[in-house]
Amino acid sequence: MEYRGVHWREDKNKWVVKMRHDGKIHHLGYFHNPVTAASVWDCAKRLAFGWGEYNFDGQAPPEYPEEKVRQMLIKKGILRGE
């Protein structure tokens, strides 16, 4: 199954998550599980844009909490720190 924002990296033997924001492609991380990767992408997209089509429901997966996704987006300059 294919998920938005997720693709397989053969050389890493992991799923990679990337998101486009302001014309730039941002690397969001590598994951062993494609469902976790897709959920992280959903959460990042919801936090960054507040809308759109998601793979699932836009919520962070339990093993990668929303606050961790939020901090990653702040570090990459996608969100402002509060």
C-alpha cells in the first residue's frame, strides 16, 4: 500500500517521510513501519496547514506523539515556536 509523503529507502531499509512547505522539501525522518511514517506525515501536515487530505485521520501515532512532531516542525522552521 502507498501512503502520501512516504516512500521506501532501500539503502536505509526504512520508510522515509518528506513534506513540501514553502517550496522546499523537508525530511521528517526514517521509520521501520509504513503506518507510523504515514501517521507522522498526517500529523505534520495537519499542524503545518490545518487542512488537506490525509492518509488516516491527521493524528499522531501513539509511538510518535504530537509534541515530538511539533518540535520537529519548529526545528525545521515550518512552525513557529511558542
